[in-house]
Amino acid sequence: MNKDSFRISALGIFIAIIGFVIAYQFVEPSPPQTITIATGSKTGAYFKYGKRYKEILAKDGIELNIINTQGSIENIQLLKDGKVDVAFVQGGVGNGERDPNLVSLGSVYFEPLWVFVRKNSSIKRLNNLSGQTVAVGAQGSGTWAIAEQLIAQNKISTDSKYIKHLSSADSAQALLAGKVEAAFFVTSPTSDLIGKLLKSKNIRLLSFDRAPAYTNQMRYLSAVTLSQGVISLSRNIPSTDKTLLAPAATLATKADLHPALQNLLIQAMSDVHSDGSIFADPGHFPSTQFVDYPLSADAERYLTDGPPFLQRYLPFWGAVLFDRLKVMLVPLLTLMIPLIKIFPPAYRWRVRSRIYQWYDILADIERRGKSEATFHLLDELTALEDEVRALKVPLSYTDEVYNLRLHIDLIKRSL
């Protein structure tokens, strides 16, 4: 590359760098490499799924820290306080509450309400619990959030001598020991605790024969069927079909969580929950339905149209980098297109200017030839010709040099 093309190229590169620096100011920051999720107790399904999310995100270099809590109500408060980035939230807990800083990434599975009673009890419906000792979950738990609404609907006394706020493990233990007549649980059917109670000979599961009435008044609830024998075919557990009420577990997050992380979390949700369960067909979850908080725009696009184009073909960080830098393409292209068009004329002007500068000298000699001694001017022309002969230009411009030499020879002869 000769000096002229190098100088023009350097100028073009310098302008492009300036444009790059200016455009970079509008590029989104890269996603953090560590985020925090609020789950629940270590014996609950939220914690189990949180660990699976952690393993999936780790493959893309994202560390997911898990915080154990008392349940959905505490999880929502942690989100509001900015102490966690993501949280499991039971459907109905945030119902009717609208916080502009919180959005949903979608629902992930049905989380049934299990009401177990003593086998020899005459309790058949929730309104039969009036005057009975009932374990309703710990204060601040999702179990108590839904139990409180159902108790109110059935006009059951909330006197402390009847309503016992116990953890899930303590509730099960109290029921098995005969210290309470009934116990409420909201958890996945895969929970070891639920399996233990279903297999107990002294405990029976209550079926909601008035499920349509409940789902009509509490829209976040769905009626699901626990089919006969689905827990254990060999022991025929349960022995008959049971109708249960089920809110959906959802994943809530802060509205400002980086879009790339939202997409990555939804991918983890799909990997973990898309196979279905005893209450949902494969592909039913994650879903845009059954959410308390407005669905994130990124989540809605993902759940409706699938993964973003770049994440289908590129590793996570490659897709993130390209997505961040694409905002620079428009200004850079806007800048580069005129630069590319200007470069050839600028280069031609630069080369020809080195040739044309001699014509000023040649014209001056011709003008002076009318009044000065010819031999002095001939010496100047000879020196000029020697300098022009030493001039180096690209081959495509040698005709310009030879034309100059012809003009020098013409002036020589005229003198």
C-alpha cells in the first residue's frame, strides 16, 4: 500500500472508530454472571426445581444462587426489596396486586391444594371443618394464602384454637399423630411428604366435588384430576379419582432483569417442565396463562414464538454479544457507505494532486519565457523533468505522468 492510500485508509478507519465509540454509548450492558432466586424450604418442590435451574444456567456460565424462604409471600417481598432477582410465586398469592416493578416469566406447573383428613373423620367438604383443628401452613406461606381464602369462603372460624400455623413437615406430623383433624398443603405431587401421606392407612385425601364453584369464584384456581392408581398402580393409590384445586406455580422477576437472562431462565423452565406431569400434558408448561403479574414482553415473545433467532444457532454469550452490538450496525453502515463511496475519488484526487502541482511550475516557466533568458529556463525545465521522472505513482496513473513529461518537452521546444 502506497502512502496516499494508507493515509486515506487511516482517515477512514479513524472516522469509523469515532462512530463506533459514539454508537457504543447506546449498547446495553452485558448481563450479570450471577443472579439470585428465592425458592422455599429445602424439602419443597421450589427448592428442587431451583437446583435444576442452577445446573442448566451453569452450562452457560451463569451462577444461580438459591435462597430458602418460608414461601411465596416472603419471595414476593424479597423481590420488591431487590434482594433477589427471580422468585417462585404460587398463583393467587399476588392476585389483585399490581407492582410495576414485577413481571412474570410464565407459569411452570400446577401446584395442587391437598387437604388431608383423618380416615375415620366424617369430613367430606371444607365447610365440615368448622370447629375442627386444622393445620393451614406457616404464616407467610403460600399454603396459608390460599387456605385463608377458602376458609373465608366457607365461613369457617379462624379462632387460634382451631387454626394452627405449622410448617408442611410439622403439619404432616401433627396429622399423623392425631393432633389435628385436617391439614392443608400446596405442593407438587412429586413431593416426598405428599407421597407419604397418600400411602398412609390412617389418612385420606379430600376430593373437591364442588370444584367448579371454587374455580368460578377464584379464577386463579384450576380443577385437576388425580387419577385412580396414578401414584402407585400396584397399591392402587389413590383408590378412586380425586378432584383437586390447583393454583399454578409461576416464576416472577424484576422488570429490569436483563432480557438475555430472562430468555435463559425461560429456556431452563422449558427444559425442566415441558415434559408434562400427572396434571398436565407435555408442552403445556411453561405457559403464558395462570400468572398473577403481567407477562414480561421477552417472556411473551419466547413462549409464543420460541427462542430468539440468535440463541437458536449461537452459544449464549455469542448470541448476547451479537445482540448487544447490533445496535451499532445501523450507525456504522450509515457511516461506512459514504466513506466507501468517497474513498476512490479521494484517492484519485490525492494522487493526481501530486502530479498536477508540477503544472503550476511549468506554467510559470512558460510565462517567464517571454521576458527572461532562455538558457536559465531550459535548466529549470531539465531539473523539473528529472524530478518528474523520479516521481512514483500507481501504474494506473502513469499516463498522467507521461502527459506531464510531454508537456514539459513541448515547453522546451517552444523556448
